[in-house]
Amino acid sequence: MRKAKAWAMGLTALTLVFVSACSSGQTGGNNEASNAPSNDPAEASTAPSATPTPSAEPAIDMNGETLKIIHWIDGPSEDTPEGAATLEKWRAAEEKYNVKIVWEKVPWGENIKMVTNAALSGESVADIVPLDYYFAVPAINQGLFMPVDDFFDFDDPKWPEGLKQHGMVNGKMYGFTSTINNASGIYYNKTLFEREGLPDPHDLIAQDKWTWDAFLDIAKKATKDTNGDGVIDQWGITNIATNLSRILIHSNNSSMITLKDGKHVYNYDDPNLLEALRFFGDLFNVHKVVAPNKNENFEDYNESQTLFNSGKAAMVTGEVWEGMTRTTMTDEQGFVYFPKGPKATTWQGSIENYVQFYIPAIVKRAKEKAYIWEQIQMWDRVDPINREEAEKQLLADEKDIETMLDSLHYAQPIFLPLGGALTDISYSIANRGESPETVLERNKQIAQDAIDKELNTQGSAAAAQ
């Protein structure tokens, strides 16, 4: 059955404000007693209770000040049950803390410009600012945002799994969010799979056989000339080369950047990375199962989407919000994890469009505003909202929805300041058949210079990729 559209970047980011992504569904803090009970009768009357007394809530009076959140998407609406519940919570907080909560919509990409310009004027443009990871890290290194370690208790299990890794830069927490709801995987054309008699990836996952080999076998069987004119017109895989190379690297337990002795370095000589890029090159040049990337720029992404939407490709990588964009696709699409490489220990869900919230360095009364932000989150609504969004993704059936929801546990934000090296590496291997060793070596200095500029400028480690 077809599902109504959604989980686009905007809706994904909006959910960041309203829900928690604590994968276990826990909502409470640590309930262990701070002192062990005594067995001495003389101490029994004065021994502390096994249940700790909750810490007193801070008395906050914002004197009518504004807590301003800017975002590139619409704020909560009374027209939806979740939006109405959120606004009700906002109104209660406004009365309790004598504050005015404001949501202002701005064009995507403008928020980082606004923060930068505001820093020069000394007046913050907003108190809570969402940013893609690749915008946030350089801005933090420029001193535009403040650490939030003292504002939140990130040991509380209500926070999303993985946040303490994803939100940390230079050894301090800067990013925060009440949910992680973006990851990457494989969209596949179920109609095409059934027509060609290809195995369902969900069955391969259940058999622990969803591997590069299975992926390649399917791609080879799906790639063909369907009308007999001597030209391939149905492809096993369609993708922009840079995305496919990056995801293959991560699916083989490697990365383009690694942390060594507290410094980020170009990971050009890692055997797992080399193995991934050799497989990547073989997909294009030996097996010829990937639709050509003729433009060597972002237009290759657009063409890959058109090809998959038209039913002329079996598989394409994609983030969980991309399913809703296929409103003209008549075939049914499924969703599974990206297959595991030979060195993989788990599924991977690497993403570049990873959004968290940040507090500009010049925000006044930041601790109180952070506390109020925490109080207005819908911490207990993560599962219903994430499911609601997954059900809008134009997916074929329940197995696809369940896998999409589970893929969120494998989200891994990626920031690749490589000075253009990934583009050269990917297209040189895919389109010109150069060896991974040659292109990695050629880009060694370019990549390391860019890494040093963006990730090593503070003399300590940002979040490792």
C-alpha cells in the first residue's frame, strides 16, 4: 500500500523541537540512591531514603523577555494534535516563567549568516538556532556558539542515544536536540524487484545475508537492456558518485577522517577505506551496474532521483526524508539499511544533513533559556511522532516503516572538510578508472590542509567522524 508523503528535511527538523529520540523510550532520570542503605540499627533513623528527593526546580522569572527560536520550517500548528499539544505546553511555560516564546521562520541557510552578522553587532538574532552539522563545527571553532555542558544533564536517559558523541566539539557539548530522526539507507523499487524475480532485501536482512555481495548480485541482475536496442536502460544502482563512495566507506567500518593522537587526520591509508573504494570502482567500471555520472556535479544527484523515480533503477541511497519527494513515482518503493561491507560490525546510517540546536555565544540569560527550552520538549512523544512521519514516506509496507524507524539508531553525522578531495576521488575512480591509491595520494595535502583548518584549529579534537 502507498503511504502519504513526508519526513522531508523540514518536517524532520521540526520534530527536533517537539520530541525526544531516546531509543529506549525512557523518560526519567537516574533513580538510584546516592548512598547505600546501612545495616546498623543505630543509623536506621537517619539513613537517607532509597528514593532520592528530586532537585528543586529553579525559580525563573524572565520579566516578559522573549525566548526566540529561528528555523527554516513552520512552527507548531493548532491544526494537528501534536502541534496543539506543543502549543499548550508553550503557553503553560510562558505563564510559569513569565516569558514569551517566539518561533520565526527564516530561509534555509540564512540562520548561520544571521548568527554571524549578529555577533558583529553584539545583539543575538535568536536564543536557539538549528544548524546542519557542517555549518556548526566551523562556527563553533570561530567562537560563535557557547558550550552547554552546564545547562543540561546529558546523562539523563531522556536524551537521544548518541547525542553525547554527536553534540561534542573540542571536548565540550555544543549541540543538543530532543530527537535524532534522520539517517541514510537504501530505497529500492519493489515493483521492479518483483518483476525481475530479485530477492527481497528484508528477507536477506533476516538471514544475515544483506552484504555487498548480495547487493552486487541484485544490481547485476537488474542492469539490462529492456528493449533490445543495445543500450542499457535499466540500472541496478543510481547515485551521485560522492554519496555512494562515502556511504560505502562507512559501511565497511571506515571513514575519510579519523582521530589520531587527538588530531583529525586524512584516513587515506586505511585498509577498510581502500577496500570500499575498490568495490566502488568495480561497481562502475568492472560490473557496470551504476548509471553513469555525466556531469561531475550536483546535477548527478538530480538525475539519479529522476531515474529512480521513473522506475529505471533498482536501488538508490537516500536519507529517511527523501521518500516523500517521490510523488510522481508509480512503482512501489521499499527501504532497508545499506548493506554491510566485509569489515562491518553493524549497520551504518551516515548523514550530512544532521541538524542540532545551538546557543549563540552572545545570548543573555542563556542558562535560564536553555532550561525553558528543555521544559517545552515533548519528551514522551518520540515514538508516535517518528512513526507518524515514517508512515508518510510513500513506503510499500510495514516492514519498510519498521526498518526506517530502526535505522535512526544508526544515524552518524558526517562533516567532510576535505577541500574538494572527495569529489576528485569519487569521479576519478568512477569515470576515469583511476586506482584508489593514486587519487587518495594525490589529494593527501589538499585534504589534510582543509581538515586542519576546520577541525584542528582549536588544538583539541572535535567530534570524530
